[in-house]
Amino acid sequence: MNPEIRIRGYHTDMYQHVNNARYLEFLEEGRWQLLEDHMNLEEMMNNNFLFFVVNINISFKSPAKANDIIIVKSGLGKIGNTSVVFKQKIINKQTGAVYIESDCTFVIADGDGNPRKLEGELKENFLNIPALEK
């Protein structure tokens, strides 16, 4: 499920559009929703699988403004040996206009913060996540 968020005044800056830092929060909401939809996060955390973001690249396409309803779309980009990339975009629900596109790279670590190799059931869990819809 893709989260829908109504832009409120407190999301905007002095230019009356969404502040760039707020997009990070919207993207995080989308990633959590994607993981909750396709994995048992409680079980993963109980087994000391920790998620650490190591890189986020955002391309700003157009400004979102107060009262816009946005949809945060997220999907699997690629899987490496120890990292996963989620592709994301935020669009206007009514018009389909793209506000941002983003790639977020993260690693799965153990309880001591050491990266875990993505193999076996862990890798299969990520392979079950669909790619980002066009």
C-alpha cells in the first residue's frame, strides 16, 4: 500500500512549498510501509536484523504545496551483497505530477552494527518486494 499524506502548513517553509527536509520523513514513511507490507518486521527485529540507511539521493522535480495530497510510491531497486536499494517517488494524487524521485540505499546489520550478507531467506524476503511502479 502506498501511503497518502495531506500536506499541512507545518510541512511547508517560507516559500509556501514543502521543505526539503520533510521529504525525508515522507520517504521514510513509504519505506516502512513497504517493509511492513512484505516482511515480518517484528520477527526481523527480534532476530537482531537492523536497518541502516547509508545513502539517499533525491531529485526534486516540482514543489508540493499545502493541501496537496501526495502518494509515496516505493519499490525494490536492486540487491547487493550487503545492501538494498529502494526506489521511491512522491506524486500528486490528483494530477499525477512527480514531486521527487529518490534512491535509498541501506544495509541490514546485526545487533553489533556489522553488515549481514544478503543470502538465503533474508535475500528471498527482499526479492519478494515488487519493483517501483512506473
